[in-house]
Amino acid sequence: MTKVKLEKRAAFLITADPGRISGGGVPVIVVDDEEEMEGVAATLSRIMDGVAHDLGTGVYVVVQH
């Protein structure tokens, strides 16, 4: 049986509060409010063929599979 390795990688972080994000490695998109954050996350996930996840901390992460 052949094993297939699935890789996920973060493509974007989206937040209305840039103080919640430290470090780096992926682009961070700063928006004005929760509604805009949800819309940007949904749009980027479609464009990137990825999935948007609400981390419940005021930050969305969009990952590609």
C-alpha cells in the first residue's frame, strides 16, 4: 500500500487586531472589522483553493491543502 503525505500550509492570516499576531512567515491582512475579516477569509480561501479557519481569537488562517 502506498502512503500519501498530505501537506497543509498557512497562506494568510487575517485580523482586525494586528497586536494579536507576532512572528512571521505568512502575509498578514489587517481589516477593519469582523464582517470584513469573514469576507476576506472566504474570498481568499476560494481564490487559493484552500480553507479558512476561525481561530476564535480574532484571527482567521487560510490554509492550502
